Amino acid sequence: MSEENDKAGSSYQLRRDSRTPEGKAPVRVSWKRRFMILGVLASFLAVGAVVWIIWYNICHVPALSARVRAAVIELSPRVDARLREVFVSEEDVVKKGDILARLDDTQLQSSLQGAQAELSIRESAFRQAQARERLTQIQVAADIAMARAQLAVTKAERASLAAELGASRKRLPQRVRQAETLLAQRTAEFDLLKEGFRTQDVESAKVRVASAKETLALYELEVRQSQELVDEGIDSTYTLEVRKTRLKTQQLALQEAELTLAKMEAGPRETEVRAAKRGLESEEAKLSLVRLSEVELTKLEKTLAIRDAEIQEAEARLGQAEARKEEVSIVIQQVAVAKAEMEKAKATVTGREAALVDLTVISPVDGIVTRVFDEVGELCKKGVPIIMVNESSKPRWIDVFVDEEDAQLVSVGQVANMNVPANSNDVVKAKVTQMGMHTQTLDGSGGATTQFGQPDRVWVKLVPVEPMPERVITGTTARGYIRVR
């Protein structure tokens, strides 16, 4: 045994010598020193770990309990009825307004059809009432307008006739006198032609002819004298022209006097006598016609009385037409009644349709169907959920409860690292978005209430910075810490 130890020691010495450069003696470190170094390192590590744990506990608040939550909507019927159809299955994607299920609506469908038929009848009656109202208003307005126009025309005719009658009454005496005067003149002229001219008239005509000749000779002398004066430049040409004009006028007057004298000397011709007689007869006829105008005045007075009667009749028709305004009020009331009945029928249809809506389960949001509780044919109770829908527009969150003392350090915006699920190493980074204003005991969330004197808990809502993976099931537990410093 000692021999073997010697061999081992010599071998060990040879190896040491081979590793020592230039035959220098090796430095030997004892095993105690090695253990000391390891102990110091372990102490430093332990102190660092304790310091880190203390720092972590100071800067972080632990979550006492936590669960993944989602905006899950429980859909339940509004009435008790049997489930007739289910249109979705679990994990189906639905849109807002999609019909998910329908309850038995046979009776309501029948009553809805009856209400719709009644509404159609009421709408037709309402349209007919409106048509009658428009027709009555048009007819009444037309009758009133026609009656007013007829009254205005009759009054205008009466006014025109009255004016004509008044003017005729004023003109008739004057026309009679004028006709009588003309008749007397024609009678005198006819008598004169018939009897011939008197000697005195013939002599008077001769005197007028002689006077005209003397005057003509005087005017001729004035013209010659004026011509000489003009030639000598003493008198003006204007004076000469005036005298020539007067001379010409006197020549014509002489011719007229000579013709009148010749006519008197020759006596009236037969044609002149006949013409004078016809003129006399014409004036007599005119006088008779003028006197007949008195009869026309009587006719005008009678016509005026007829116009007065027509005015009274037109006023009566206008009164009757205006009285028909009451018919308009009646048809307006009929329209109001028809409208009320139509609105009542509409309300009935709306109620039936609303009742049908109550028999359909409609998704209020976009989301995913997570549960379908009942089968077709089962009796569904009012207010009892039959389908659950997870709203996809709202991200899932984590409901966390912290100690009431730690809750004083938590505030909105702080970051938390949560392991989801609780026993996994998958970390979800989230932020505090909301805190409860009461403890668990007061708001009734998170389970049973605590006993008096025991520390309570406060609810905190954590929203992940990024959406959680789909594989994470809603309701999964989580654990982690909220950094508060």
C-alpha cells in the first residue's frame, strides 16, 4: 500500500515538474482558499439577489388574482317561446345585425299579415279621402270663382245699361228739338222752292252783283297802282300780293253773286223740288225715329230691372257657393279621421313587427360566437342567455386584483408584465387603463366579501399593448406584477 502511494506521489511530482518553467518551484493554492473565494462570490450573489428582490418588491406590485376577460355579450330572448331555428355555430364570425336565431313566430306572422291587410285598406281609404278633399276644394273654389265672376259681369252690364239709360234720357229732348228744327228748315226750303223767289229777293241779288262789280273795279285799280309802286321801288312786293289775293277773292264773290242772280231769275228746277221734298221726308222720318226712342227708353228701363234681378240671383248663387265651404271642412275632418285610422293601423303593424323582432336573436356587434346553449325545439325563457358573442372590435383585457395597500401606488398608464396562462412562461405586456373606485367588498366583484379587519382588494384593468394570441382562452388565469416606480 505504501509502495503504491509512493508511486502516485512520484508521478504527481513529475507532472508538476514538467509544467514548471525552468525548474522554478510551483505556487500551490490550497483547497481552503478556493472554497473561500467561492463563498465570497456566493455571498455577493446572494446579497445582489436580495437587493434585486427588495428593489423589485419596492418597484412592483403583485397581482393577487388575474383573469383574461373579453367583451362577451349574452343574447337572450325577450319573450318565452320555443326555439325554431339556429343559424350559427360556435366560432362562427358574425356581423352586426345578423340574425343568429329565430323563435316560433307562427301566430305573430298571421296577425302581422292581418294587420298589414288592414293597413292597406286604411291607406286606400286615406288616399280616397285626400282625393275627395282636393276635388271638393277645387269644385267649391271653382263655383265661388264662377259665381263671383258672374256677379261681376252682371253688375258691369247693369252699370253699362244704367249709364246708357241715363245718357239717353239726357239726349232725347235735345235730339227731338234738333230733329224738329231741321224739319222746319227743310219745310221752309221746300216751300220756298215751290213758290219761287220774290221780286225783292231778285232785286237784292242784282244789287249784290252791282256792288261786287264796283268792288272788283276798285281792287283792280289798287293792284295796278301797287304794281307801279313796286316797279318804282316805292311799295313792297308783299303789299302787291295781298292786294292780288283780295282781287281774286272779290272775283269769286262776283261769280257767286251772278250765279245766285241767274238762279233766282231762272226759278227752281223740277229736280231741285224733288230733292227738297225728299230731304223734307227724310227729316220727318228722323223726327219719328227720335220720338220712337222714348219707347227704347222704356225697354232699357225694363232691361235694367231684369239686370237687377240677375244681380240678386248671382248674389244668391255666390252665397250658395260660399256655403259649400262647410263641405270642405267636413271632408277635411274625414281626411283627419282616415289618417288617424291609418296611423292606428301603422302602429298595429309596427307593434307586430316589433313583436317579431322580439322573436329573433340579432347580433348587436361584430364578433365571434363563443357559445350556443339551446337546441332547436327547446323552450327558451325570457332573459335567459341562449347565445354568447365575443365582440371583436374591443380587445381582450386582464382583470387584476391588488392589495388595498398596494392599490395606493397603482395609477393609470403604468406597465405590467403578466404571465398568461399563469403557469406558463408567455409574458404579455399591458398597461393600466382603469382602476376601481371601491374595494372588492363594496363593488361586489371578484368573489366573496372579506371579513372585517382583513385586508381587502381593489380591481385594476390591464389592456395588452398588443392583442393577445388567439390561442389564449378567455377566462384563463394570469399572474404578474405592475411596475409602480
